[in-house]
Amino acid sequence: MGKVKVQRSSTSIDMTPMVDLAFLLVTFFMLTTKFAPEEPLAVDMPTSVSEIKLPDTDILTISISKDGVVFFNMDGKYNREELLAKMGEKYGVQFSDQEVRSFSLLSSMGVPFGNLKQFLSMAPEERKLVKQPGIPCDSLNNELADWVIFSRTTNPKLRIAIKGDRDAEYPVVKNVITTLIDKKVNRFNLITNMESGS
Amino acid sequence: MAEISQGSGKKDGKVRSKKTSTRIDMTPMVDLAFLLLTFFVMTTTLNKPQTMEITMPEKPKVEDKQPLVNEKRVLTLVLGGEDKVYWYLGITDPKVELSNFSNDGIRKVLLQQNAQIKEMVVLIKPSDQSKYKNVVDILDEMNISNIARFALVDITPVDKELIKDSQL
């Protein structure tokens, strides 16, 4: 009788190509992810069906926290240094090189200009513990307007985005919007999250 | 001695080189690779903020004339607290009705009125009790219902009275 020989193959498969691919993807995603810098406030954004993506650069973000505290952020290290110089000139405050550098590396910031020098001279760990009171933006003392004006003169390509918390009270948002309109910023972006399918 | 004796069966003292396969077990490495992969995939896709572009009208100058609109074409939405929306048509003796942000709420109203009224103008008046979320939601509804003419306006004392009187 002719015996049929069953071919025996190893049960372990060669995983090398799969590993190659996996590591390729890992490196790709590692290099493309940009970790968001640590923000001093947590903003839970509202959702919308809008599909316009926010550009990555030339953005001025005005964040509004749940408690109605207004924060300011602009991207670009060198632009920030220039901006601080301009603001210092207007308010008559001199900043040391060290303070300018720490301002250029800061993310969102929400302290009145009078306290900014003191705030910048703190160590980063200390800064986290400080409860930031927010940038004044009411009609009596509107520092936000100055920040917006000088940011725009520093970087004319700047787009202005409002990043508000879902539960922020409208009057605060209204103050910010009125400030922007007063300074002839009629077009701005509201940052939202993607609407989850409902 | 710090040596670990391996079995006591060796009597001849010959060192036997152990034959091991040249293949190493890659499973733990693959596990790790995929773990990292899923982590980075998750973090990148979830981190894309959307934006809603709005253009506000320029601040009117004193000598500017404001365009007049027929009151029959005006739908006013007042955003109240607790996610309420009050709406009424026209200005003279309006009938205030209550709605909400659900699918059958204000969207239905907007679509209905938009079909009935030609060139409808929507005035959005967020009250002081409303949240930022409500404003974004209602702007979103404008987008969804394809309403081109809308404006974000400050609430007036008249509106506040109307809402109060409606007892809704």
C-alpha cells in the first residue's frame, strides 16, 4: 500500500514581517503625535457637527474655563517674546531675559499683567500650584484687548480661536466676543469637539 | 562557591554545550509593539479639535443706518438657563413657546419655520443664565437647518419680560 506522508510543518509562524510592520507603524505614530503642552485649565469643549479642522500654527487661543476664568495663549516662541516686549513697553514693565524665556515656553496663561513678572519668576512647579485669576476683560480694565492687538501686530497671519468650556456662563463669553469685535476682529473660530453620533 | 550546580548526574566532568535554537521567541516584543501601536493610534485620532467659524458684524458706527426687516420674517430665539430655548415670531404681541435642544425640539421648529417663511431672519439672544454650550449648540442648529441669516444679539429687557410673563 502506498502510504500518504503527511507533511509536518512547524506550528510556530515566522513573525518577523509582522514585527517589522508593527514597529514601522509605532515609529510613524510616535513621530507624528504632538503631545499637547500641559494646560493650567481643563476645558471640556462643546460638540458640533462642524468639520473644519483647526490649523496647527498661527493660532491665538482664548480659553474660558468653567468658572469664567479667561486664559490667553499664542503659539510661536519668537512671536511670544516679541509680544511680551510690546506689552511690557505699553505697561512700563521691564522683563529679564530669564522671564522672557519662561514666557516664551509657557502654554496658556491667565494672570493680570501686573502680576505677570512675579508669575514668570516662579519655578514651573510653583506656577502649577498658583490659582490663576484670569485676564481682565471687562469694560473697566481690558487687558485682553491689548493682548489681542499686540498679538496681531506681532503675527498678522494669526487666527483667533475661542476655546470655551461647555458650562462657561454666557456673560463671560459675551465679554470676550465684545472685546474682539471692539478690536475689529469680526471673524473667529469656536473650538469644538466632534459630535458623537446620535 | 557562587556557582549553581546543575544536576548531580554529571560524573564524567565533561562540559556539554547546550544546543539552543537560534530563533528567539518574539511574542513579548510583538505584544509590546502592538500595545504601543494601539496607544499612539488612539491618542492621535482623538486629538483633533474641530472649529466653527463665525463672522460677527462690524460694530455699527453712529451714522450708519441699520437695515430694516419686516417683523413677520423674524424668528427670535432666547436661550434660557437649564438648556431651555424660548422662541417667538415677530415683535408685536408675540406668542412665546418653549423648546429644547433635543432632536424634536428646536430643530423641528427651525425647519418648519424656515419652510414657511421666506428669507427668515433668526435672532439668537442668549440670556445671562445660558451656558456657552447652548450658544454653540444653537449655532450648530443653524448650520444643520441651513439657515443663512442669523445674528447673535444681546438680550433686551423686553425679551426678559416676555419670558417672565410666558411662565414657561
